[in-house]
Amino acid sequence: MKNSSLSPFRMVLVAFGVMDFLAPAVAQVIVPGTLVLTEAENGTTADAVVGQSVTVNLRGNITTGYAWGFATAIGGSVVTNGPVTYTAASGGGVGVGGTFVFPFLAAKPDDTVLTFENRPPGGGAPAQTFSVTIHVLRPPAPSVSVKRVNLAVVLSWPIAGSTNFFLEGTGALAPAHWTALDVVPLPEGTKYTVTLGTGGTALYFRLSD
């Protein structure tokens, strides 16, 4: 099932007036594990996240002369990520077969339809076909929390998944005029934190990329 487009921020927060801004920072890259697709996903749509590895694993038996091959890609959200490999099942032999592994990478948000054919030796009509749609999503924005500590406002969000996100602020939401804040998030355990002074006009905050 497709997901709706994601907002550039997970949560908008209100703090008290801020001062002493520094420079923005970039966090580490953390993406989900490899998405593995098999014959069970034939004709379906699978969700992936930008930067995620995708493999299509199709069972076959190269000793018979038949071999799975990559046929077409309709769309540009998924790109190849290496050559196809074949791994024989334990024991080998004509009756045992193995698995053809096709590696891909989710490159940008959009849909791509991948089609594969199990081709006979010497050419001719394929004995089998496999098709799957990869729906590539933007990584979700990290959640932001805010608290007041004495005379300061402390904003924090997880390091994991916050690659390329930066803090923005606006003095009003209707209309909103978001501006990147010149701050340096400091790592504290598994989170980034920004400590700001209070006073003056209230600000709304969000993370954007």
C-alpha cells in the first residue's frame, strides 16, 4: 500500500524567544536494512526508503540452461547496485537449483516497476516473468521535543535518521516564514540538543531538510 507524501517536519513546537545562534550540523546516515523481495511479491507494490538497499531473489536452476534476467525498469526511483549473482543451493545438482540475486538501491521518491524474465537457453519466449513495483518514500523526519530548563529552552531530537535535517524557526504560523536557524546541535547520547536563551517574541520550531 502506498503511503501519503511526508511532511518536511514531524512536529511544530513553541518556545520562548531565542538568542545566541551558531551554525547548523549534519547527522550520521542511518537507513533501514535491505528490503528482500521474492516470488511471493510478484505483482505487488513494496515500500522502500531513499538510501535503502533492495534485492530481488528469484529461484531457478542455471544447470538447466534457464536463467533469470533483468528485463525492464519503468521509472527512475530505483537504480541497479551491482551485478546479478547466482548461488547454488546446498548440495547442487540439476534437481536442486539455486537463487538469482539482483541488487538495487532506492535512489529518490517515486515509483519504479521492475520486470524480470526466466529465459530459456538459446532465446525464445520466457518460461516465467516476475514484476514488482517499488514505491520509494522520503525518510521520515525525526520527532523534536522541547523543554524549559531554568532560564533556557532545550530542543532535542534523535541522531538516528536525522541526516541533513536542520532547525528552522518562525514567529507566526499564519502566515509562516520559516528561516534556518544558525545553531550547532550537540550530540548527547543518542540525541542532538540545542540550548537557547529565553526572552523576547515566542518562536515556533521545526526540523526540515
